[in-house]
Amino acid sequence: MFWRRLKYWKVRAQREESLREEMELHIGERAAQLRDGGMTPDRALAEARRQFGNMGLKQEESREIWMTRLGSELVQDIRYGLRAMAANKVFSAMAILSLALGIGANTAIFSFMDSLLLRSLPVSNPETLAVLNWRAPSGNGRDSVVHGGSGSIWAAQIDRTMNQEIILARLCTAFAMVALLIACVGLYGTMAYTVARRTVEIGIRMALGAPRGAVVWMVLREVFALAAAGLAIGVPVALGASRFIESFLFGVKPNSPIEVVLAMAILLSAALLAGYAPARKASRIDPMIAVRHE
Amino acid sequence: MGRKPQKNDSLPGSLDMLILRTLSRRDLHGYGIVQFIQQSSDDELLVEEGSLYPALQRLELNGWIEGEWGLTPNKRKARIYRITAAGRKQLGLETRKYAKLTLAIARVMGAE
């Protein structure tokens, strides 16, 4: 029901127009019938409208059926997420912290990665560089980058400088990956623990008729709540970390907000994946076994 | 018009059941549903035409019916509704509930 409502929300302008047209056609059909019964067209239309009732009011009622409950369901979800987090403070705090760390580190590093690896060279005016085929007197030929074509810098020296940057970038990537992994493992652990602890409760819910999808959603909305809290802490951390990185990398600026958003999206989907496994497991609980499980 | 047919508000919720029952016989548009209910009740039940549409929206939201734009048998454009499998299940549920209710009322009315 939630998805049908969400779908409606997306196309509600069309749906309202469609409903209005449907009602008009209904009135038209009634009027045609009344005309066949001998009424003048004007009177037939007026009578058809009178029989139909207040169209605007009926439209309003139809709209409310789809909309108001969507809002209240959302509020319910948020409250449920908060309650679940409060009931399980230590684990929630751990999950939120690992997520915040993961999100913060990744977003900060990701936003520099592009410029660090692809764009910048450790010189002040990269656009004035020229590629020269340099042939050293000793005889070993080599392609290299030389400033302004002056030929005063040895190829090996440039390589060394670049190497440092690349190693730093690789280290940062590795660190970000590990942080992401830890965040996901932390989240998975928290959710698996929650599901195990609530086996009886989930069993009772299913025995009372909760469908599988509702159980999956119940666990996932807790994941969402944790991820949102992680994001709330992680994003300021990321911004702070960006400043910090900026201060010791010369001439490198963090990239556009799009990349930051992309990094967060990757993090969120990873968190969702980590949370989906325990959610699925929860939905496979056999109520008969779960209720006896004490 | 003569005698005024009764409006269907004596049993709350029975409109949903009547719509589902109507659609379980054949796919129809809103106007067709009103006509069918009126005719098959010998003009005793008259659905308030406007109220039909919020009810249809509610049934659609619950996934019991599905509406799609098409043509009626006499070539009028209309949104034609079709009952779903979940709708048939719901119809069975409401029919049983309704039978129990009317039986209970009949018992009270027949009590000495």
C-alpha cells in the first residue's frame, strides 16, 4: 500500500485531472440518458449535475484518501525508528558512530580524490607544462613532463614528487574503504543483533498477520533511522575533514557538491545493503518456532 | 420519478462490498456500477453518484480494484474498473461478515 501511495504522490496532478475527467464523463452519460427520456439538453445536464452531488467535495475526499495517510505513515515510521534506537542505546550509538566515521571519511576523501588523482600536478601552473621527449646523455630514453620546456628538471625528480602524492591518495582510498567496511559491518551487526533479540516479537507480529514485506520494512526503517543519524553527524565531520586536508595539500580544492552527494549516496546504498540481509532474515522467521523460542 | 429509492447508507461499509460484488461479475466504469446496483436491486438501492468515486479511490488504494482508461460497450471513453485477486479475497471476507450481521439482526428481530 505504501508504494501505491508513493506512486500516486508522484503522478498526483495527472491522477486528479484523470478523476475530474472521469466524473465529467459520468455526468455526461447521465445527461445523455435524461435527454433520451425527453428532457431538454440544458435541463438534462443540470439534473445530472444535481444527482451527482458536489463534485469539488468528492474530489477533495478522493485526494484525502491517498494523501493524508501517507503523511501519517511517515510520521509513524520516524517515531518507530526513534523508539527502536532509544530501546537499544549502546548498539545504536555504535552503529551511528561507525556510520558517521564512514560517511565523514569517505565524503571528505572522495571529494578530493578526483582532483588529486586526475587533475592536479604538484606545480603552480599545470597548464603551462609541455610534454617533451627527453634524451639524457647517458642514453636511457624517457617520456617526462618538464616545466616551460626549460629542461632544468630531471625526470626522476618529477617522478619522485608525483609518487608521494599518488601514495598519499592510495592510502586515503584504502582508509576510506576500510572505514566503509567497518561502518557496514557495524550496521550489519547491530541489525542482526536486534533481529535476534526480537525474534519472539517478530514471530507474534507474523502470527497476527503481518506480511513479509511489512517485517522487512520494519527492520529497514530502523536502518534508515540509523543511517540518517549517522549522516547528521558524518556530514559536519566530512566538511571539517575537507578543511583539514585542504590545509596541508597545496593548491588542491575539494570538488563540487555533486561529488559529495554522490559519495553519500554510495554510503547510504552500502548501509541499505548491510541492513537488508538481517531484514530478510527477519521476514523468514517461522512464527511457530519463534513464539516458542524463549 | 415517483417513489424515491433509498440511499445506501443504512449499513456503513456496504458500498465497498456492493462495488466489489458488481465488479466480480464484469469489468465496469463508474456509471455502469451505479446502474448495475440500481437495476439489480429493483431500484431499491441508489448509490449517491458522487460518493462512488471516493469509494473507488479507496478500493484502488487498497489494491482490490484496478482502473484503466478504455471504451464502454457503447463506445464512450471511461475509466473501466477490474477486480483483483486481493479484491476477490476481500469480497469473500465482507460477504461472510455481512451474512453474520444480517443473521444476528434477524435473530434479534425474531426474538420473542
